[in-house]
Amino acid sequence: MKINWGTGIVIAFIGFIGFIMYFVINMNTNKKYDTDLVTEDYYRQELEFQNDINKVANSKNLEKNIRYKKTDEGLIIEFPETLKAENITGKVFLYRPSNKQFDFETDISLSNHNLLIPDKRLLDGRWNIKVDWQYNRKSYLFKKEIVY
């Protein structure tokens, strides 16, 4: 049986379309390739973006900004020692880009200038940390991508 060039082009198109359809169906049905939005209320947070810019600018005006370090107990977030720890309030949000089920938020309550996030709450890998805090009615923001 001879195949002319018209039949060959049709077979090539059908093969290419089948190849593309295989990958589209595979990507949509395989749980391995699930992706989530960064946050559920993305558009509301986008409207508050200027507030975040102002908070980051306030943080840059501090003598010392927030620092962090990994220890055996977990992740220690160190607040500036020039400020009174009792007057620092706010929240720490840790976002896991690979799986939103591991995201969590914790309130800041300090007795000294350190906040410990226990090791059992953090998996190895990439985290986005966001510390939204206030001191004497002035707001600050610290954002960092870390590898734990």
C-alpha cells in the first residue's frame, strides 16, 4: 500500500494532535501537577499592596531589622533589641509554595526579643516568611524567602 503526501500530512496532524492531547489530559488529571494560588484572597491583598510598601519602608528605617537563624529547636526570629519586646505585636505567616496545607500563621508574643517557630512545624525546603508587626502604633513588614 502506497501512502501519498496528502495522507502523510493528515497522519502527521493526527499524531501531533494526539501527542498534545495526551499531555493536556495528563497535566489536568495527575495530582502530581496540582498548583494552587498563592493566596485565596489574592485580589484583596493586591489592593493593600501600597500599605505593604510603606511598612517595608518603615522597616528599612530601623537601626537593625528583623533577623532569623535556624537552630536545632527550630527557626528563631530575632526582633531589634533597641525596641521593648513587650510593645511588639503582630503576626508571622509562613507560606509553603509547594503545598498550601503546610502554611500557617502565628501571633507574636515576646518575653525577650526572640520568637521560636518549632522545628516540628517546618519541613525542609523553601518557605516564604512574612512578619507583619507593630511597635508603638507604627507598622513594619519583613518578607524573605528562606530554605529551611
